[in-house]
Amino acid sequence: MSQKQIIRMKVIYDKETDTLLSIILRAGKVAESDEVRAGLVFDYDKRGRLLSLEVLDASNQVKPPGAIEFALSGK
């Protein structure tokens, strides 16, 4: 029986730069970054898998940027 790896999502807000710095979705080395729209950057590994995202100018895009609510649905 194999053990499942626990993946923890991590969110970091930097008040000085007003950036939701890293919303880490999976571990890995960033090979490419793409600004998918103004102020929203997706980071990918070399296989094209989404690793993390950044929200620039966060206080204008997320209200309030320093408060995060997380919920799980399903089983």
C-alpha cells in the first residue's frame, strides 16, 4: 500500500509590495512564468504543470488581500 503525499497550499501576502506572492499549488522548480492578464502571473514547471500564481497590486484585485478564507467541499 503506497502512502499519498500530502500537498499543502501556501499563500503569502507581502504588504510592502502589495503582492500575493506565492500561492503554491505543487512543489517544483519554476521553468516559465506567464502574465495571463494584467497583474496575474502563473508559474509552470518544465512539463507545463501549474506550480503557483502571483497576484500583483493585490489590494486592487482582492478585498482584503491580507484575509484568506479556505474551505473544502466534498469528502
